[in-house]
Amino acid sequence: MNSTIRRTALVVGALITALMINANLIAVVFGNDYKNRDGNARLIIAEYDHERGPIVVGSRPIARSVPTTGRLKYQRVYRDALLYAPATGYYSLYGATGMEKAANALLSGTDDRLFVDRLNTLFSGRQPRGGSVTLTLNPAAQQAAYDGLDGQRGAVVALDPRTGAILAMASVPSYDPNLLASHDPAKVSATYDRLVADPADPLLNRAIQQTYPPGSLFKVVVAAAALSSGTFTPQTKVPGPAVLDLPQTTADLRNYDGLPCLGGTLTLAQALAISCNTAFAHVGLQLGGDAIRAQAEKFGFNHAFQVPLAVVPSIFPPDLNPPQTAQSAIGQFDVRATTLQMAMVAAGVADNGLVMNPYLVAEERAPDLSTLSVAQPSVFSRAVTPEVAAQLNAMMVGVVTNGTGANAAIPGISVAGKTGTAETGPSAPPHVWFMAFAPADNPRVAVAVIVENGGRLGNDATGGAVAAPIARSVMEAVLGS
């Protein structure tokens, strides 16, 4: 009898100990994780009890909270919602995305840096408020980017090449986050289900969450590797036949128009200006896949960036055989890039070979408007030497003045650019690209544009015809602001 009681007591004691350990693990070790987990209804309702801080562009809030008379005391409201949705994301009863999620602690007022402010609200009796986040976006550039896409699926990113500040980040199609910020759970759920089911995927931020084959834009990376190798100069003669016989395969690589480039022999600078496929495939074979990959990684490929929104890594694949290397040298095979990444390539050339870490937050402020942080630009890498950058700069100017990028020209301003057309499949129209920076002699803006499947022109589209005018309008907006 006594042994049975002892065993029972031991079991009960072990269970009580396990419960205590579990309770302490939940409260101490995993408490913050559970508290901040998406969909925590209690936390979300508590956050609606006080004013959430604004997200600001320029001097105007593009996301703010306004008082209501309902159970939830504040309603999130988005200004120019479709324009800025890729940056703001949404804040709803079911969670948050974009900057609403990335800066949630500050916007909701729970950031550790606001501890003194929370104490002041406790003793003063005033309502607690969240802090504010000011973005780097340039309103004129953002509008030009969105308007330029004009309903065509695609994305635009503009950077300040000197700092890495993101001046424009447009993604089309977009969506209205006001519909997801509703206090009616049924309406929010129905809107979300509709957006998720939409084949155009409007919730996708195509600027940083989608990768594409970069096509001929990648020739700038290959040119950088070639010039950095010491074997090539802009005036080095390279073959540009109509068809390049690839080693180790019966497959061939052809030029876009099926013709030889400038009679079949041309300089590296000329090959970039007219975007000669066979010439750059030949250069790629001479350099080898490892050298091209090393150069690509200096521009940011195969690296995960946080701006603070998470950026999908752009990819240059490893272990390429010669035919794959030739295809990769013209931005095909398994090479994939975000629009942000290609803007970074342009910005790296523009900034004398330095690639800056991209960022979207200019400053953060407490509810009393005191400054909590100001962006500190930082260098990601030196992609090329200043000498090579100067050569690439001149070659990209040639693309606009004497090559395929004429539609990006701005009167009175020197523009450097590169067109791109990227095959997507045997039956789908190609994606079309353009990247550029200006003024070429003192760059203030670098931009990359992609229009999926040629936009309205479909199979007849080229980067010069469709994407270059969009890039030009964004650069003009920055330079005129």
C-alpha cells in the first residue's frame, strides 16, 4: 500500500514539475515568440487600443491610424494605396506584411527604445502611441515608375547609387491595403482569398520577391568580369557570328536577329552597344563560369539582402559546363535576378565600382518626434576597380547614344544604360528589361525596369521599346525633384 502511494506521489510530482517547467518555458523562453506570432488575436486587439504610428514618404504619411467609434479604437488608412502597397504592405486583423510587419515593434509602440515614452504615458495618463518610420522613396520617382508600367505586369526599382537608398519600388499589378485593413473579418477574409486566387498575383512584390532571367542586362556583369581579368579592354576584338557552335553539344547559340554582328567581328564595347549574343557567349566561354560567378557575387548575386523587407536572393548557378556557361553569359540558363539586383548592378557601375547595401528606411522617430535612428549608408562590396567602372560607364553610355537604348536618352543629360530581352519559354513572349543611371558623369539615380512577357507588345517587344521609356521617366523624376 505504501509503495503504491509513493509511486503515485512520484508520478504526480513529476507531472507537476513538468507543468512548471513548461509554464516557465512558455513565459520566459518562448514568450516573445508566441506573443509576436502572426495571428495572435489578443495581441492584435490590444494594438488596436492605441494609435499606431505612421509610415511616411517625404513629409506625408502614406499609412496612418484614425480614431473610430467601434470596439477596435483605431482604423489603419492608406493614402495612394496602390502606389505604395509594395512598400507599406498591410496591417490587418490577421497579421501584417511589408513595412507594417518589418517595423511593427516601433509602429505599435512596443519597441524597447520606447520604454521611457511608455513610462511617461503611464504616469501622465495620456494615450500611448507608436513611433513613425520615414521611407527613402522619392514621391515623384515612385509615381513615374507606377505610371510608366501602366497596368503591365512588372516592376521598377530606382536607387541612389551613392548611398543605396531605394528611391522607387513599384510593382504591378498592385492591390488596395485599405480593403485588408477593414475591421470586418468576413470582408478581410473574402478580400484576401480573392487576391490570393488572382492569377496576376497582386500581393507579390515583384521588385524584391520575384526573380527573372536577366537576359542581356547580365552582359554588363560579364563585361565587368572581362575587363577585370586584364585580358580584355573595351577595344578588344571579339567574334560575333550569326551562330556560335557551342562545345560539348549539338545545340547552337544564335543572335536575336539571326545575323552576324557588324560583319562578324567587333569590339567588346560595340558588342555591348548592340547587345551581341554570340560575342558575349564567346567571352563567357573564355572567362569560364567560376570567374563570372565571382563577379556576379560582387554585385550581390547569391546573397540575401534585408532592406529591411526580405529580398529573394538572385542566383548565378555553380558548376557550369561550357554550354551552360555560354547561355549564362547572356543571362539565360538558370541565372535569375530581382529587379532590385539589376538596379544594384547599374548603381555599382555608376558609383565607381562600389555596390552599396540597399535600404528603404531613412529614419525612425519616437511618438514625441525625437529621432531614434537615421540611415547610415554602408558598402556591400567593391565590384570592380574605379578604372573598370569608368570603362563600363563609357560602354553603357554608348548603348544609349549609339545602340539599343536610344529611348532612354534625356536631352542635355548623359545617360548610361543597357537593354535586355529574356526568353521565358517556347510559347511565351520574352520579358523585357532596361537598366540605366544618370547623369553618367555624376550619377544621382540608377534604375532597373522589367515588363513581363513584353507587356502589351508581346512577342514584338524589346527592352529598348518598352522598358527604356519607363526608366527614362523615373530618372527624369529624380533629377527634376
